[in-house]
Amino acid sequence: MLEYLIIQLDDTSTSYCHYEIGAKEHKLMPLETLKAGIRFGMLENLMIQFVYPDYKLPDDYAAAIESIDHNKIVSSLCEDEALKAEADVMIFHEWTGLSLAQLDEKKSYVLRTAKADLFDRYLFLKDVISKVMRLNIVITDVETFTEEDFEKYKQILHILSEHIEKAYVAGKSPQFNILTDRMMLEKMNNCGAGISNITLAPNGKFYICPAFYYENEEDCVGNLENGLDIKNPQLYKLDYAPICRHCDAYQCKRCIWLNRKTTLEVNTPSHEQCVVAHLERNASREMLENIRKHGSFMPQIEIKEIDYLDPFDVREHWDEELLQQELIKYHQENY
Amino acid sequence: MGEMQIREDARAWQSGMAKNITFIVTKDCQLACKYCYLVGKNVKERMSWETAKTFIDYVLSHEDDFPEESVIWDFIGGEPFLEIDLIDMICDYLKQRMFELNHHWFNSYRFSFSTNGINYHEPKVQKFIEKNREHLSIGITIDGTEKKHDLNRVYKITERGSYKDVVRNIPLWLKQFPGGGTKVTISSADIPYITESVLHLYSLGIHEVNINVVFEDVWQEGDDKKFEEQLLSLADAIIDGGYYQDYACSFFTEQLGKPLDPVYDNNNWCGAGRMLSVDAAGNLYPCTRFAQYSLREKNAWIIGNIKDGIDKNKLRPFLTLDRITQSNSECLNCEIASGCAWCQGENYDAADTPTVFQRATAICKMHKARVRANNYYWNKLYRKLELEGKREEFEKNKKESNPTIC
């Protein structure tokens, strides 16, 4: 069920995820389109998330935006200081900016980083995690991970988990997506593009997520005039993802765009995405066990020990029965 | 006895233990068959020896990635025998390298061809057959009577029917491959000729007729009724004429038209992704049907190339495809679902989005018609056998048709 509408206010609105906005030039969403988008969100009862460009918007835009309850996603590089102060989520695209920033303990931050920078500078994250409400790491080149990278990432997760463990034992509750999310989850909590959220681009057309817009403007799934028109909508759902529906790396973003980029199918993740998610899952499991050595903690959560890092590798042993009953039920209700 | 042995061998090779690796040696063909799904045939894309050799070297040097016990080296076109010189070089090199590498496929391989049969008699082709006889499967496509065959299988430019040029080679082919089967394709215009065509093929000495309706959305209103009538007439002819004892026609099979269990019958029908194809450009595909010359609407599904090898991520969708995930609820709840085939390539080409997870259902009415005629066939046949006291004997010795669908 749709819950969120992401509105890209400009072609240069900041990226907050795996995709790059590329060489796009400023192209502000027409005010009438913005108002129509807000109206669509109100009619469909959607929470709107505005994604801002790095320059200050005209006042009439700000007025329209403030006419509805919303979240603001803003880049740390934005020139509008007042807007940055109001941001619900702030995006960092590089490490130096993060190291110089005045961080707010009540705010959520996203760090978009290449794997090489993460491998070099991960120790700095200990400090950041302690200062903010939540830090999300987005590895922008996850699809290029090699076996050697997997090993490095495993070690990094282990080192950072020791720091988080100490914080929990000290009574704090840091949120760090790649380590703490899994130990809080009892079911899949993926990105939800095409299912729980949809994106409105400056051209007035809907996209599965901003990445689809930046990759190919023709790849839209409807427009404000005629509404949403998502072909094969079931393929964005977990039940229709043969690998993911067998997976318990619940924190995985299950990036639909990366899926299509790497495997050509929106419902099929790459080996790299699966292994990275499982390294995080296993590190969370280990961390949870270590925290529990200090006392009772999240007793309802169970993360089983498994001997694989990619569910695809054990596909011969998948238990299909229950899942297929769910699928048939879904078919009967939706087709 | 010898003939029976060959049939059993053929089934063993198709049982899933063998890797099917296809060389698209040319995209050219003498014919321009009206139902041909190869919409992008051309005379330019002919495989070079360098491309073929690089591909072979890649496959044979990655033995761990190809654990199947056996291999079928398949040659397809266009018309593969247009490139007999290249094919001869490829097969010689394959044999040489499999031996030198002590590859597990050495002595567990087959060369397979599906040909239009036009140049089957030519000395180069015959020399090749003689050289590789023990490891060779060749199927000649002949659609039935001259009228039916020439309705679709015509020469390009002249549009002259090709029947006479094919049928003259049938005796030679059957002498060399006594168990040889033919593949017949049925499109809308062919329906009235089904019965006479199958009987004609039997009369030519072809004992196995593998016949399919095309998967594409070509069917007209009322085609299912006409199809059913033709199959009923064919059933009568086969049973009344006693052909069921020594001949097979894939339209009639006992496994057809039963409900399928959502859990235990959830396999994908098609082998795309478990096969591997290479074309003249050195691009690799999960099946020939995903090469650009086979696709009307979609971009080619390239899974790698001969220099960089296979991108295994691009095979993951194929290797996790199942029946339920790609079927709509009508198919899932269908009480006569068994035997209803699909082609993954056509599914992809016809899908609303670029996906292999949306099953095309253009043959639905035709499958239902086939099931009704199939029910009639087996009810009639078994009653006849019971009355003659021959049912038990028949069940013990009955021949089964080839389940190949593409």
C-alpha cells in the first residue's frame, strides 16, 4: 500500500540513495505541478517527502510546501542555511563535510560513500554515531564488491559493532542502519519503491524511485493528469521476489533500481547486494548476542545462525510451501 | 530393436543432465518462413572462426561453471548448414580440446542440428555427417503436406515453396537417422491442414512428429474450435489406422490437461538460463530466443560476452523462476494446466515490462482445445484396446513423444 510520495523539487535535487543525479542542470518543478503533486498526496493520503536542490527555493514554493505536513531531505551542501536547520534528513556526499559539520543529536543523517572511502575512514563513524539520532550509510558502488571487499566489510562491521555494543551497555540507543536495524526487525523492512512509496519528478510524471527518473525519463509509471499506471506492480512486492522472499536479512534495502541494473529484473537482487546484506545481518546477530551477555535485550528477536551469505546459493533447499500459499492468496485477492 | 535404442538415447540426452550450448553460426537462411520468430534475420551476422574459438576456449577453461554430465553442442541459424565449413572446424576443435584438456565432456557430447533440410544432401554436409555420425542428432523440419509446408516455408524473395527441395532429402536422412523426428509448427493459417500433414509425415517414414502451436499472439476468433476439430479428426485417423502402435505425435500425451500442485509442480517449464547461446558478435544469451534477432519488442538479454565471460547476476532471474511467480491467477487455478507450455523468450517479448516474470497466455484457448481432443484420443484408444484385450500390452510398450517445445 502506498504511504509516501517523494517529490523531487528540481532536477538537481540531492541524491539520498545509490543513484547519481549525473549532469542534470537546474530545472525547478513548475509551481502548478508542485501544487498538483501536493494535492495528489493529500487525496491519496500519502506522507510527502520533499527532496531539495542545493539552492534556495522561491518563497511561493516554500509557501506551497508548508501547506502540508511533510519531511525535508536536504543536502549538507545546500546554500539555504535556514532550510538545513529544518531538514528532517541531511545527506552527506563526502566524508570531509561530515567531519566538519555541526551534528544534531535529534536528527537523522545519510552518508553516501564509495566503498574505498568507507574502508579507509570507517573509524571516524564511531564519533558520528555517538552524536546523532540516526546514521544511514549508503554504499554507492555496492555492485562492485569483490571477495576481498566482502572480507574487509565484514571486519569493519565487526569493529564498529564493538563500539555500538558498548554504547548499548552504557544505556544509549544509537541507530546505525547497517548494524542496528536488523536487530530491531521481525520482518522485511526494505526501501519499498513502487510499493510503499512513489516518486514525482519535476516533469510531473511518476517514477518508481528517483533513480529510475535519472536513468531514463521515459521510464515513468504515470503522471499527475492520469494517475499512477504501474505495469506488473506485483513484481515490486516481496512475495514476487523469489530470492528475497526466502531471506531474513530484513534490513536490506532491496534496491529495486540496483536489482534491475545488475540482474535486469526489479525483483532479483545481485549476488553483491545479497552478500553485503548478509554480512550486516550476521554482524547484527553477533552484536545482539554480545549485548545480551550484559543482560536481557530484545528477547523477542531471534537471528538464526546460517551458513550462507547469498540465499541464491541454497535455492535447492528453500521451503516453498508456506510462501506459495501466500502467493496464491495474493493472486486470488489481486488478479 | 536398434530404433528403440536410439529413441531412449534421445530422451536421456534431454533429461536435464546435459548442458545445451548453442552456436548461432549465422542469422541467414534460404527461407523466409511466415511464422518464423526470428524477426531480425540477415546475411551479415555470420560467426567468425575467431569468435567461435574464443567462445570454446572460454567454456572449456571454466569447467567448474559447467558441471553438467554431458553437453549438447547445438548449431542454429538461420540455417546452420549454410556455415558447414565453420561448423566442421568448430566440431574438430571441440573434440581436440575436450580430449587435450581431459574434459569431463569428452565422450559425453553430442552435436545437434535443426535444419530446413534444403542442402542436407550436399557433399560437405554429408562428409561432416559421416565424420561425426556417432555423436550427431539432426532434425529436419518439414511441416506436412506440400500444401501445408509451402503455405509457410517459402524461399525469401521468390516466395516459392520449399517442400520439394526438402522432401527429396528425407529418405537419406531417415536412412542415416532412422529414429529422426521432425518439428512441425502450427500457426493460424495451418490449422485446416493438421490431420493430413501428420499422416503425410508418417507416410514419409517419419515416426516421431513433434508438433506445437506458436506461442505468439496470432490466433483468430474461432481458431480453437477449428483446431479441436482437426485434432479430433487426427485422433480418429491415428487410432482407426493403427498408427498409435509405431508412430508418435506430441499433440497426444497422457500427462496433458491435469491440475498442477502449487508446491510440488512449481518448476519453470522452460530451460532458458540453463542453456547458453553465443552469436557472431560474441555476445552470450540465456537462450537463443533472447538474442536481438529473435525479439520484436524488447532489447536483447545479454548475459556476457566471450571476452569477459558470463555475468552470473544476469542469470539469477532465470535460475529462480518458478511457475507460480510468473503465472496469473487464471493459470494458477487452471484445472487442465499440465502440459500448457510457455517460451520464456516470448514471455519476455510480450510482457508489459522488460521481465521474464510475466507469462504470455496467447495459447490458452488452443491448449484447452488440445486438452479436449487429447481426452477424446485416450478415451477412444483405451476403449478400443480394452475391447481387443490389448491395453496391458500397449501400456507396456507404448512410445512417448518428445517433450521438446522449442
